Amino acid sequence: MKQDGVGVSVRRRAQSGFSMIEILVVLVIIGLLVSIVAPNVLDRADDARIQKAQADFKAIETALKMYRLDNFNYPSSEQGLEALVTKPSIDPIPRQYRANGYLENLPKDPWNRPYLYLSPGEEKEFDIYTLGADGVSGGQDQNGDMNNWQTGEDKE
């Protein structure tokens, strides 16, 4: 059986892949979509980190207030926030420490570092803070310090 030129041409076209121009057009479209979507997604991640830190501050503050109700003072700076999880063994030793502690575990800041704690604090009865993404005091945006005495709206 003899094949005509038209049948072979149609079969080859059906088997061929995308042309280089078609691939480039798709890549350009994907690039444009990423350039539009990525900044929005990254801004959301930054907002989520701030919200996580603020929620952690509230949870730790609540635990510290419960600790104070039971023991008449806040844990010292030396005892640290660890006093909310395990009973301190250094003075002032709490007299009425809860059997299960005040927190199941200590949350980490959004950059996976422990929150810092001072008691008495410089701004409040106790200060809870994190040094931001860079871990250095000061900074702007994600590198800026976050704390329990100054909300996002209050910062300059």
C-alpha cells in the first residue's frame, strides 16, 4: 500500500512537540504572573510573622499574669520565660507553682529563636521582645525589633 505525501505530513505534524516560540511565550506569561503574584505572597508572609509574634506576646503575657497570681511576682530575668514551663530552681523559688506549669512549651519567635525577657522591664512590669529577622537590635521592617509594649500601629 502506497502512502501519499499528505498522510505522512499530517502524521509528522501530530507527532511534533511545541515550537521554541510557543515555549518562550509560555515562559514569558509564567514570568509575568510570578512578578505580579510573588510580591503579594511575600507581603502576606511578613504580615503573618508579625501576627504570630503578637499572638505569642499575648499568650506569654497571659501565662506570666497567671504565674504572678499564684506566686505574687513575675519570674526574674535570670529565671527567664523557661519558668513558665518548668519550676525554677533559683531564687525567687515560686511557692505555689502549678503542677503542669503555665505553658506547655515556649513558643519561638517567627525566625525560630527564643523570645527575650526582662523583669522588671524597661517599658512595663516585664518586657518580652524579639530582635527581628537579623537578630540585631534596631532595624527596619522584618529586621526591626518587635515587643509586647509597642504594637505595629504604635511603631514609628
